[in-house]
Amino acid sequence: MPDLESQPFWDALRDGKLLLQRCLDCKGSFFYARPFCPTCWSDRVEWFEASGKGTLYTYSVVYSNDLPPFGERVPYIAAVVDLEEGPRIQTNVVECEFDALAVDLPVEVVFQPISDEITIPVFRPA
Ligand SMILES: [Zn+2]
């Protein structure tokens, strides 16, 4: 759900860009959107465009989910991806045979519109 803090992230996704934030003091990158650095608590943070590249940290093939709208999407791949810049992101893997899934699989972002307002970042094998 977009809010004041995360609006730049959602706006960029509609334009095909994945944004992260970084700290101007300790130089760490982080996700999700916050007005301060989760490492050193500095409020000197900025947005930057991520490469969209990463590796699969973990995954699960979901065959049953009663929570709308996921029931109509099964089976799907729930995943956590380690982005090249460091942060981890909860996501889905798409365009991938289940047998091809593997920890450390190189992946790249795909921008998936789910409404007029919201585009979500999902990942496919690179
Ligand atoms: Zn910091």
C-alpha cells in the first residue's frame, strides 16, 4: 500500500524503474522505504535506481492460498531475492519452470502492472 514515504518507489515502478534508498553518511542501501537509515539512523537518505539484478535467496511454490487475490494465481512462486545493491526484497518469480528454481539463481526484475495505479516488481531468471 503506497504511503507518503513509499510514493516515489511506486511512481518509479510505473515508469519501469526499481528504486532503493541509500544513506549519505554510512553509504548503506536499504529497502523498504524509510525516512532514516536502518543501520546508523541518519536521516540523510536518498533514492537511487537499482540495477534490477539479483540472486534468489529462497523460494516456495505456493499451491494453495485462500487469501484473495492469491487463490486465482496458484500455483505461483513466492520468493526472497538478494538485490545486487544488498537489500533483500519479498517478491514473486515468474517465467520460470519450477524445476529450474535454485538458491543463488541469477534473476532480473520484471515490472508487472496489477492495476492502473500499482505496478509490482517481480523477477525472472536472468
Ligand atoms: Zn547510515
